[in-house]
Amino acid sequence: MEYSYHYDSPLGGITIASDGRALNGLWFDGQKYFGDTLDEEHEERMLPVFEEAERWLRLYFSGREPDFTPPLSMKTTEFRRAVWRIMLEIPYGETMSYGEIAERIGGRSGGRALSRAVGGAVSHNAISLFIPCHRVIAEDGSLRGYAGGIWRKRRLLAMERGEN
């Protein structure tokens, strides 16, 4: 059975999903790929993992870096899981490019094709914020491709850098 919970953030409503033990989804309401890993048959209910997620989100949106992460369960392919694990290593307030992630996965081999595949994995991140896909930027430093909207990506990065 899967469960969901709704959280009202300063950047809009958020839907969080869980298998009952770990988080397996977090989407801004109405974003691209909303709920793509959430079972149609799910129950909206408060769970301990949602309480932990809510505590993390309160800290995060207050401009502080949470010192814990709720348990996560990545329902995805092995390639996407590898990309998502790298995103988990991007420090709070910092960024990494699609190309840098591609290099960490395949060395110098793969080139543009691998960078595009990384872009697909980043854009289909099902556990936004906890897996910080908003910290992934283009090679030239520009902000691209955030399923929750570029305006949110800009605000999240500014908040993490203390610019809000």
C-alpha cells in the first residue's frame, strides 16, 4: 500500500508519497511528471515518515540546512538511481552541472549523449527537494529544466545561499 500527505510550503502545495516506511515521492502540486511514481490506489494519511519529512521541510524552508534526511526509497531504474545518488552528494547551497554528473558516472566517455541521459534522470527525479535536483545547472551556469518551474529553482537556490 502507498500513502500520500499534503504539505503547504512557501512555494506552493507539495504532495509527498511513501510506502509506509520511506519516502518515495515529493512533487510540487501540478508540476511536470507530478505523481509519476505514485500508485493510483493510495491512501492519504499521516505517518511517522511524513512527520519526519514535515520537520525537514520546516527547517529547510526556514533557510536552515536540515542535519538529517528521512528514509528514501528510489523507485526507478539503476541509471536514474545512480544519478539521484550523486545529486544527494551536492552540498546545500552549491550546484553541479549535468556534465559533471555525467563525468562521475562515465568518466570522459559518453559525451553529450550521456549528459542528455543525465538530464532525463534529473528531470524525472521523483523525490524533489530531498534529492536536490534544483542544484543541477547547465554547463554555462544557467538554470534549466526544473519540473517544479524555473522560478522555484531560482528561489530554492537563493534561499540556500542566504539571498532571500
